Amino acid sequence: MTRADIARWALALALATAATGPASAWAQDDADMVFGEEESGDEGADMDFAGAGDDTGGDTDMDFTDEGAAGAEEGAPTGDDALFEDLATPEGPVEDAVDEGPRRRVVDETIFAVQRLYALRINRVELIPSVAFSLNAPFVSRTAVSLGLNYWFTNVLAIGANFLWYDGLESETNLNFLVRRSTRLAVPINEYQFGTHLNFTYVPLYGKFAAFNEFIFQWDAYVVGGVGIQRTRPIPVIDPEVRTFDWSVRVAFNLGVGIRVFLTRWLSIFGEIRNYMYLEQLEALDVALGQDRFDPETWTQDSPAFTSNVTVHLGLTFFFPFEFEYRLPR
Amino acid sequence: MTTLRLLLLAAACLSAIAVAPAPAAAQEIQITGPLAGQPAVRRMRQYRANRIQLLLPTVGYTLQDQYSRSLMTGLEANVHFTDYLGIGVFGALANFGANFRINTDLTAQVRQNGQTTRSNRLSMPSPDAVEGLTGGFPDQVARLQGLVSLQLVFAPLRGKLSLFQGAFVDTDFYIFAGPALGFVAERANLVGEDAEVCLTDPPPGEGIVSDDCLLTQAQRKNRVAFTGTFGLGLNLYFNDFIGMAIQYRAFPFAINPGGTDEAGAPRNGATVSQPDNQIDGADRRFYYHHMINLGLIITLPPQANLTQ
């Protein structure tokens, strides 16, 4: 223990004694007390904290205003607060900690709009199971199950990956058949097997909601984006008797936004809209004649088509570890 | 020195216990602070209670349309009895009163690559325009005209959000539902003898579709569909009386989106509906109309109430 520590503890002891004792007297009205080294006897001096009452003049009343506290150490609490605050303070200046008698100051208790994050994310891992379905695929219902994993290396930034499995969950809607029957137009479509993507997540928005002014829960909104692969193949609709297609891998980019609502400090529900974009090789609209009809080179279109699969994810997120240490700012 | 620290701590504690006016002092310290003893939300602005919320205007865009999209511009007014419950009306016109068309890519593809044969000439007399007779497939597509609804608004969640810890706005989340009227213009019915013009061959040398049949492609019929509407939204309040609404609204009702003959005949085991050589109500199918709306919120009176 250093001399500074000893001085701090001594100050704490002194303040505890000084603060708790006279505290009740402060509340008394019209208290005529003189703490001067010598009683001045000046009329009108209800309380005199000066070393000599004469020096301060005869009209010094108790002054609890900011001006009255001028000269006091900025930010130095008094009374019970001072005791416990000082006890809790690991380090701090003590050289000028001289008992100058009772003081008051305005404590800066600024309330921040979002004062404290409900659930810290930094250095936690987030496991994200969800179901996904497409918003912009009228011909094929693209349903998938998805699993994602994020590592939060700051409180607002994460790196992660997700995996979507479509095969067996997709289904062709009636629309394609109806369009073919009514307009004789065949729309080339494709199917997905799976997609897996690396992505970054950034949380620019967070806040809290009150339900009926009774319950408060936290939420945040995020943007997510990255790159990955999509394994797809065309569904033969132009010449299904001859054409069959194998799965192949496409490079895909994704960009989305989402909202996460915390149910506990480690469990949340989330909804996300993410656009998976890639270049798709679609089935050729023309059927080659003769033996060329059986040549797979003639089965696909000459140039790939930009494909955008706007997907909604709904699911849960689990944060690991469940517990985290929150350090209160002082 | 550890012993000295313990002694000082013990002395401090004893001193505090001995001199403190009441044992409750320690407890008071623990709960001392701006939030001590306060309700969950204190002096909360009530943006809705006993106020009228106007959305002037709302601008929306329909989603997942098969053949035509709609830009919906309208108004919304909600009267709130409490901060979480109110009733209101919503009305919107599509494409500024159907003054323009927004076709999907599928409509463009049908117009460009669709083919009319004897078997589908009732469904689509012509994919492309024929001068003086028809504008082609886009002429027969059903198009939304407008939407009017009553709605019950329930706003259970009230909060605020922080943007980069630098900008803060109050917000609330709400859901709504109610009855609605959907206004739609569809291809006119073709039944009985009217349909025959598209089912019989024209005189030799005039192709497979008669002029009379081509004329039916652009014939329209306005219809009002009774339906319901529901949705959810997020309001952002910039001050007591101005804000912005982001809203999702659904209003499903059956239409014949392509103006084609899709149903009416017995299925006879088929998994899809069978055409009956008529264009009528049987060809309508469930259509999930939905859209995203943005709106400028003006709340009256301009001063929000505060809770205790």
C-alpha cells in the first residue's frame, strides 16, 4: 500500500464520519451555527464556514449553489456518495484531498439515450438457425433451412458464414404451367441445392422498445454482406425429353438488412432480408435440330443471366458464452 | 499493508454504521441514481394518445406482382384513444389513377415471345399490338385501381433507436387490420356467344384470330372486391408532430391477373385447373396483394402528451 492509498483510506474514514454526522443538521432550517475559529458574533451570520468570520463579512448564509461550491474540487462527491465512491475507486488523486468542510456540487448524471447495451456481443459467438424463403421467385418456391455462425470481434462488427440447404424443399409453382398454357411462353427456371456464404455484419442501429410501458426489450438492426457460392442447375422446361442438367457452382454475392430482438442476453429472434445475387446459366430457349439437339453445349443460353434471389430469413440466434462481463463506465 | 487496509476498511465501516442516521443509508446508496425508484419509462412522450395521426401522403409499391405493378399514393388518418389503440382509414390510388402502367418483366417477355395458337387464342388473342385493334397482352392484364380500408391500429411497442450513437429518434411499432375494398380493372368477361368470336376460325386468309376476338383483348371491366387488409409498421418521430412511417400492408383478394382462361371445367383428376372456354369469375385465383408504404406523419394537436 502506498502513501497515497493510506491517505485515500484515511480520507474515506474522515468523510464517512463527517458526512453522516452533520447530514441531518443540513436539513435543519434556520440553524444558527458558527464554525469559525472564533465566533464572530456578527449578526446575520447563520452559518460561517470561514476561517474567520470577520473576513467573510457579516452576511454569509449557507450557500449550496454552484457558486457556493466554487473552488471545490470538480466532481468530488460528498457524504455517503463520497464514501462509497471513494471506496470503489482504485486509483485517484489524493494529494489535494484536504478536508475543506462540507461542500455541495452538481453531479453530472447525464442520461444517454441508450445508456447501456443489454447484451454485449464482443468476443461472443452467435449461432443462427433460420428458415428462409424467397420474395421474388414466382415460378419456384425457394424454401430453405439455414444455419449461420458469427464471431463478433467488436460490439458492432462480426465476421461469419451461413449455409442454406434448398434441395427437397423447393417446389415449382403453378404459375409457370399456367403461363405456358395460356401464352405458349416457357420461362426458363432453375433450382438450388445449397448456398454457403462468408459475410460481415455491422450494427449501426440499436435501441429499445417498451411494451405498454411495462416491459422493455432491446433490439438492433444490422446490415450484412459478403460473398459465397450457390450450387444450382436449370430445370428443363423447353426440351425436357432430352435435356438434363448437372449441378454446378456459381459465385454469389449477398447484401441484406435485418433486425434482432433480444429475448434474453443470449437468445434473440431475428428477421432479415438478404439478396443473393449471382450469374445463372439458364436453359436455352431454342432447340437445336438434328443431332445437335442431343449436344449439351446447345442446352444452355450463350450468356449467363444476372439472377437476384431476395430471401427472407426468420429464426433465432444464440450467443455463446451465455454470460458476459459488463464493465460500467465511470 | 494488507492488514492496515483491512483495519482502515473496518474502521470506515464501523464509523459509518455508528454515525449514519439509519441503516437504510446503505440501501439508499445502492439505489441512488437517476433511475432509482422510477417506472420503466418516465415522462414518455405519447405520440398517439388522444391525437390524430395523418399520413400525408403515403407512397407505396406493390410486391411480387405477376404481370403489373402498382405505385400506390394515398392518405391515411388514424384517431388514437390511447397510446396503443386507435382506428383509422386508408385510401390509395394506383399509378395516380391508372394514368400509367408498370409492367413486369414477365409481361414484356410474353409480349415479345408469346405465341397465339388455336388452343390459346381465347386466353391471349395476340401477344403484341395490332394497330387499331389491340395493344397486345399488356392490354388484358388485370391492374389494381385503388384500395380503401378501415383499420384498427394496435401499437404495443414504443421505443427509441440510436443511429451510430449519434442520432436518436423515438419510434413505435404497430400492427393493424380491418375490412377493405379493392378496386381492380380486369379483362371483361367473355362467356357464351361472346366467347365464340375467339373460339371459331375467322374467314380464310385472316389468320387464326378474328378482328372481333382481337378487340376483346382490350375490353375492361372494373370490379370492387371485398377483402381485408392487415400489416405492420414502424413510425419514426422527428419531433412532436412530424415523423415518418414505414409500413407493410397486405390485402389479398382473388383476381384473374393475366385475363386468361384458366379454370371452370371439371378437373377430371388433373392437378391443375382446366379451362372452360370462357373468361369469367371462375378464372380468378387467390392473389396475395401486398406492398411497402412510406408516409410523412403529421400528428394533431402538435403537442405530444407526457406520461408521469
